[in-house]
Amino acid sequence: MTNTTAIQPLTRTLDVPGATLTYDVRANEMSTKPVLVLIGSPMGASGFETLLSHFPDRTVVTYDPRGAGRSQRTDGQIANSTEEHADDVHRVIEAVTEGRVDLFASSGGAVNALALVAAHPGQVRLLVAHEPPDAAVLPDREAAFAAVQHLYDTYQHRGFGAGMAVFIALTSLKGPIPADFASQPTPDPATFGFPTADDGSRNDPLLAQNFATTHYEPDFDALRRASTRIVMAVGEASADQLTDRTTRVIAKELGSTVIVFPGGHGGFNRSEWDPTSDPDAFAEKLRSLLDG
């Protein structure tokens, strides 16, 4: 079977309100299966190169979210909203196919995908939402919001390295977020290989543009009414971390069980930082859901 990485993607651009999106289509003209769309946020198309190579039997679509990678904002703004991202994905799908798609969405992309399904359930046959970092659903949401604000403030005042150090401390924390998280010492950025000096930039896609992702209030009534099959998924190595906890709350609200994937938050990619990652096993698990 031909590997999709050997198929040259057809790269297209799409003008949407406030941005020009860039997306890639790897077309399998012989496939009778739904188009497979892979989305993250702020991670773009390049983050799915390994995963998409496991699905040569489908047409696969990836894209760069607005303000990240090749997709540039045209309205002069920096911050993005979940609703903007969801509308962008809606428009990309509409440009690619008239049929219903299968959608694998990871991290912030999973939050955006929930908003998409609530607004346009007719576009998505199956959504696999992998670890959405939606702190708004947590019982300790106020502490989580304060921690996210601290992360944002650290980035604004001290730059990328310090911001990423707080990000790692927050996302690797197990259990409820402490109320005093913001007053705890900031880890040394050098510990994680990040720069200690501030280069003055404040436009990082992760730290500056997607603050709203953690504050999104899902429309659970719309999601429960949707014809889309929604599968909430977590990584085995993410147990009790923020994104594991948010996923389980959403699944409970939807009355569904949680599917456990191999690896952690980025388990579909090989990473020197995460020895638990097993992209082959991850793809096999995803295929079992897509073909099941």
C-alpha cells in the first residue's frame, strides 16, 4: 500500500474573515472512505507528518491554524478565539469535500473541534477529540484560570523561555491545580532547554494567541444532539494531568467512555522528551476507531 508521505500534498490557501489559511490535501482518488482531517492548535500540519503516513487508504487533510505556521492573520490581531478556529476548520472542510469527514483533533484542536461539531454537526461523521485543555469544565476551574493567567503574565513580562517553563510545570502537574500555583517559584527555563534571555517578541502561537482555548464553555446540549459520533481520548502517560482531567469531565457530560491511547499528550509523534510515545501503536488505535 502506498505511504502517504510519498504522495506530494496539494497545498492550497483559503481567504477567511481575518486570515489567510494554508492547508494540504493528500488525495487518494481510489478511496471510498471519508476524508480524514487532522487538526491541532496551535500545532499545524507539520506535526501530523508521522500520523498521516499510517493512512494511505484515505484522502488526508491538514492545515495550519490562523496565526501559526503558514496561515497568517490579515486583521492585525494576535489572539485567537475558539469560535474563529472552529469556523476556519468548517471552511477548510467545505472547500475540500461535500461529504462528512472523520476528524482527529488534538490539544487545542480538540477544543476547536468540539465547537465545530456543536455548530456544524453535519460536516463530521466521527470526531476523536484527544486531550482538549479546556479548563472551563474542571471543578477547580478558578484555580486553573488563575494558573493560566500566571502563565500568560509570565510570558508577557519575562519572555518565551520563562513562559514555557511555567507551561511545562502546569501541564505536567497531576491532580487539582493548587490555588497558590502563581506564587510558586518559576522553574529555570534552562532545565528544559529553553533560553533564559528575553528576545522581546510576544507573538508565540502557544503562549500569546490561544489564551481563550482554556476558557471555552462547550455547548453540551448541542454536542449531545449532534449526529456526530464523539470519542473522547486520553494518553496513557497523561493520567491525572490537566488534559486527562478535562477530557474525562467532557466525556462524562456527553455520557461516553474515555478511550485510552498509547503515550502522552503528543503520543502520535516520536519525541526525545517523551519516551512513552509510540506512533505506530497510536495510529493502530486510531484506525480501530475510524474503521470500527
